[in-house]
Amino acid sequence: MISAGKLQTRCPGCRAQILGFYDALLLPRSIASRPFLRPRATPVSATSIAPGSRARHPSSVRQFSTTKRVFNEVPPSGENAEPRQAEKEPHRSEEATAEEIEILVRQARQTFGNTLPKDYLSAEEYKVYERLYGPPLRETAPEDVGLPLRDEHGEVIDESTPQHALFRETEHGDYEQVQYRINSSVPGGSVEAAETTEPGFPGELAEEATNLEVQDQEDTQPPLSDAHVDYLNITANNQREYHALVKLQRDFEAAAALRPMEEIHEEIHEDEGITEQDYPKEEEEIREDDEYEPGTEFEVDEMRDSREHPFTSMGKFKTSPSTIYLPKMSFVEPISTLLKRTDHTHIKQCGEENLGGPGFPHGPGSPRSKVNVPQKGLGLQASVGWMSEIEADTFLATIMPPVYATAMSTLVEVRKRLGPEWLRGLLARDGGQGPRVLDVGAGGAALAAWQQVLQAEWDILRENGEVSGRYPPGKKTTIVGNEHLRHRVSRFLHNTTFLPRLPDYLHVASEHDLGVGDKPAPRKEYDVIIASHLMMPLDKEYKRKDMLDNLWKMLNPEGGVLILLEKGHPRGFEAVADARDRILDNFIIPPHSEPRAEEVRTASQHVREPGMIIAPCTNHQKCPMYHHAGFSPGRKDFCHFQQRYIRPPFLQQIVGASRRSHEDISFSYIAVRRGAYPEGHASSAGSAADVSSDAGPSTTSDHAPVYVQGKEASNLAFEGYEAEDSKQPHPLSLPRNILPPLKRHGHVTLDLCTPQATIERWVVSKSFSKQAYRDARKAQWGDLWALGAKTRTLRNVRLGRAGQEATVVKDAGVRSRRALESAGRRKDKVVEINVHPQFGVTGAYEKHARGRAPEQRRTKGGKKVKIENLMEEMGANELPDPDDIEDAEYLKSKDY
């Protein structure tokens, strides 16, 4: 609102400019040559200057354009329509002036933006266009002149229509703003007022608005179709623009008639998503955003280096990109929103209390600064029945991001080794019902990683036209025992079943024993089970055995995949290796003809069936790093891998990291498939000969890789598959890097776990092969190696002092505690005893290294104490002297 009374108190110059502004908007267009703002040449009052003299005074306002400002107007009657149109329309002719050409060029720029219709401007006009704006980007498309937004009912949203406003004077002398819109569907541009208070005002408003907006339409022009109102919602400035817009409209209608409207809207959304990616991102946005193509994490062949051997690319362990970015929209932002109500300082304190102190050594990671901390499992378990709200927030912030990264790494490796047919077969299960997945221990983080893997495969199938729909089918289930964590996870994990505990199929009586009939009730079976950090918290061996048996009963016997994931330290590896031994001994028939050494036969109820280890092992024999079962103190070498991921912003603040935003997570894992053999496997002899043909192919095709194991596979891999005429190796018949390669000048040393179940050190020199040497220098931890080596030697594995406490039962008793304490000591005590030939043992002292005993100090005063004599500790000084006893007996016999 602008008060007229206050306007009179302003300075004359400001008042003149404001009055000129209202004159340009409110007065009729009879004074078209009047400038938009009145120039002020002298400091005298603007009201004393006659209107006729204003045009003679030079303007002190510098104009940005050299063209003359012309206000378009539509005459109220049709008599002067033709002269007005002829006066306004700059024709494409040689007599056109420079001002008219510039007007036409500017109107074309305003209408078509950075594009230009074909043959729209003449050569002279195009020169002016290039001088002012540069060359156009491309030819104008119908989408460039406006596609209005529509609501769910198909109606155009009002926000997309241009809004116009006028000021009117009220009865109190104030000015009130009134908005109106022009209905472009009616020729002439009818006006609809957004606010009317006085009768007769809409007519005046329509007349004034018609003077502002011009609709140049003649009877001789071709009529527009109904689609013009819906798609080309724009006003033509001249006759040439009108014909160009009509042509664009007809092209759009012709293209739309060839395909349904749903496909058009789908393409529009896809184009918008691609356009958003064209803009450069800031550095922080690149770190945190996860807007990669869904298939880039798995299409290794398309992104591999052209100089890299194809078999080297096939054996890569890492994801692409190698650093995992957590999905921003579906994972990071929902958790960040949930954590806004909690101070990060409280989360950090709770994490240090439950996860072993600063750095969270009892979390999913294993910080190097906490190597001396006791190696334990996760301090917070998703399956526990009670958890406070701050503990639930701590689980979300500190445990779920690293578990997501490790689960993604293992799932990508499993998908690589089983091929795309595995996931596509699960998607087509039972007529398109999709896979059934169970997440145990991760609280839903593994399901989030699985959803990304499945969505990537689904997008590939949808691009090929094999499936329809945006999201893949399937059933997801996770175990969350407490209510606070379940409510938080359900905010971002949709279409998921939450179970309070794992079903116990092991101790449930058989339906036949209960007398329910011949057909027992079906039990839940899952195609993929991801057990994260589940074995280490179970301190008793029988508990781990029961847990593994229960998971195996829940696994689909027709190709189900079980993934066991633990922390990457010796205790975590021992938990995974123990489960591996039990699976090979009691559950599956390995796909090889050589029997295992020291094969254990138990009287259990499990019936062995076909099966295979998917990753990381490429053999089905005794693990070369796990010779003795159980705890092994002093272990230095163990099978584990690393995965780098970018911390989300909330975790970065909680840990207090300021220099780097990434973290390397170490983990040990094993992936086993039930009821299936590798592709290309031939029928095995022995126990595997009794397996039906459905378990695995009996013959191999000419193009399929041949699956071999044992010494033959190791020798073939050592010779290498670099030659062009060599057969394609099976990925599960190649050795794997268990440590980072040692890259030296002229050669590379690889520590490999071979299909022969041995740890060997292969040396790839520059003289051996140029291609192999080049790929060896690019090899990384966890990759499979297929290009051979020059030399090979057995590597000494440091397995610790295994078997020292094998006979001691871990029952938390006195003997068990003493055995563990003695096993943890580095060396036994050595006691030096002094023996005199006449007087016998005269002293005993503990022998120390370098001949010196460590100095001992008291807690107060800092005074040194003398070395204690072990004979005094044993009470040797309190024993009677033999000579004194003999003298006493002699005197007693003499009766003195």
C-alpha cells in the first residue's frame, strides 16, 4: 500500500518518477512515446514543467539500449487493426531499418531462449543475433517454448501461468495491488481478475490489461488446435513468431500421436534427471552425493582400462568406484533427519561407553590405534530385546554406515562370481515374485545395500525392455529386537518385515511328530541370508554351532546363498573359518574329486548335499590359515579384506575427524551357495557322483569356462592365461591376493591363496611378460590373478600358538582363566637354583633377559626394593637344620 498523503511530502524529483511509473501502467496508451520514467534535467519541481516541454528537455538517464521504446497496444475496434499491425510488424525485407531488426532479434531471444527455429531469421538478422547473443545452441523444439506443470488430475497448475499485477486507487486514497491472469485459450486474451471489490472494475481492468498484452491473430491465419492451449502456452510478439509456434505445435502433435502419453511423461522425467547431472558439483556435494548410474558398480568390463587384460578385469575385487558413497536420498538424509533431535556429543559418549572407548574399537571397524584392545564383537546388537533411545541413535550413526559398506562389498563380489544370471533368476522366481532376503545382525543396513544391488540389475533389464515398473519385486526381512531401533529403521527401510527374533527351526519338533498330517506346514525359506557380526558375540562353541545350523535350515535348498560377515581381526577370522570348516564337513558336498584331509564324520541329522564356496576361497579344502580349530594366541596372518567408504556428515562430526572424510573397514567373510555347483563344473567322482544331474551340469560347452580345482588349477594359473589361444579360466579356479601386492623396481610380489589350498608367493618380473607386469602393478588386495608368474615359493604363515589351550574348556572357571592367562604370556619363567655340594640348595632366583632383573618401585616414595629371594618365599628359612636335629638326638641318648 502506498498512501497518497505521504506521496505529497516527497521531493519533486522522486514524485515525478513515481507518477511517471503509474502513468505508464494505468493511463491509456494514447501517449505511447512517453518514457517509462520521467527524466529529471533540472532540480526544479516536476509539476511546474509543462507536458509539452518535457519532450524538449534532454534526459539525464542513460539508456541501456539504442532502440526506441515502443509500447504495443491493441485497438479497441477492428478499424485500425490493419494499420496498427502493419506499423508494429517488422517485415523481412531489405527496407527494414536497424531498429526494427534489433527489435525482432530481441523478441526472438525472449521467445525461444538459447535456441532458434530453422530459417527463422534472415542473413542480416542472424548477424545481429550473433553479435548480441552468440550462435544458438540448437534448433528449437516444442519443449523449449513451455510445457506447463500438471497436477494429478491433468489440469494445468496456476503457478506456471504468468502473473500480472496492477495498482488501483481506493476510496481512501491508497493504492492497492490487484493480480490478474490472461486466458490464452480465448483469442484476444480475456482477463480474469484475481480480486475484485467494486462493480464494473473487471471491465476497466480488462481494457488496461489488453493494452499491455497483444494477441495478434487474424482470420486468415490457420486456427490452433486444442493442444496449443495445453502445450504452447505462450504469446506471439509478431506474425513470424506465430507461424513458427504453430509449426512447432504441429510437429509436437505428430510426434505425440506415435506413442502413448505415459511414455512421453516418463521421457520428460528422465531428461530432467540427466539435465541435473550436467551441472558441475561442488566439492562437498561430490563427497556426499551418490547419484551414480545404478549399473556402474557392476559393469566392470565397460569401465576397465583398454590396456588391461580382460581376465585381469574379470578378477577385480573392488567395486566401481572403489570408494563406496552411501546413497544420499535413501540412507544418509533419513538418518540425518532422525539424528537432529539428539546432540552428537551424547551419541559420542554413548558410543564410547558401549563400543570400547574412543575410536569405537568394538564397533564394525578396527582402528590401528586400538590394536592392543581385546578383540570382541559389536558392543550394540540389533537383536537385543531392550535398547534406550540414545543407544538406538548410536546404532544408526556409528554401526549402520560401515556395515552397509562391508555388505555392499561382499554382495558385489558374489554377484560378479555368480554372474547376472543369478539375480535375474531370482527376479523371475515364481512368476516374478522376486527374491526373499533375510538380514540378521545389521539392523537393516545389509538390506539397504541389497536394494542397491538389485535395483542396478533391474534398471538394466528395464532399459533392455525385458521388465516394466520402477522398482524390483521381492520380500525383505530383518531382525530388530527392540522397539526404539525398529521405529527408526522403518522410516527409511520401506516394504520390509521386522521380526523381533530369529525363528528357531532347530529345536522345533517335526510336524510328523505332532501328528498334523502327511503334509507339514511350509517353513520360511530365504534365497539370500546375510548374517553380519553374528558369531563373535557367541562365546560358547555350541551356541555358534546351533546358530549356523538354524541359518542353514532357513536357507533355500535350491541355490540359496549364505553370507557370513565378521570383523577383520584374528578373532573374527577364526569365527568365519570355524563356520567354513563345519559347512564343508557336515553340510555340502564340495565340487571336487579329491577328499579332504582329516575329514570329520559326525552322527548329526544333516544330510550332505551339493554346494560350493562362492568367495573369497577358490578351494574347498582345509583353510591354509586355520590348521587348528579354536583360539590361537599370537596369530599374525589371517584372511581379511578392506573396503573404503565416505563417512556421512553426522558420523564425521561424531568421530571428530577434520582431515579426512573416508574410512577403511576391515572384514572377514565367506559366501556359500546351497544346492548348486559352479557353472562349467563336470561330474565329480566319489561322493559327488551320487548327486543328481540337477545339482550341476555334467558337461561343459565349448565357450563356457572349465571349472577345475586342486593342483591342476594352480599349475594352470601359474603358467598364465595371457595367450590369445588360451581358454577362458573360471574365476573360482584362480588364486586370490590375500595381502596387498609388494611393488618393487622391476618386479611385483603377490601373496596368493591358491586353489591347491596353499599360501604361495609369486613373483611377476618385468622380463616375464610386459602385460603381466603392467597388470601386476595395478593389482590390488583381494583380486584374482590369471596371468601367471615367473617364480613361486611357499610362504610361511604365522598362525600363532594354536592348540595350547585346546584341552581346556572355556567355561569361565579358574582353570580356564589360568590357561588363557598363561597362553597370553610371551615366554615362560626361568628359575635359576643355586646348589651347594655340602649344604644343598642355597638359593633360587628368577632369570631375566640380559642378566638383569627389572627394577621395581613402591607406589609411594619411589624407593627401590631389593630382589626377593624365591627360597625365602617358599619358607626355606623356617625349616629346622639337620645338624641341630642330630645333636639333639645325640644328647638325648646320653641322658645329660
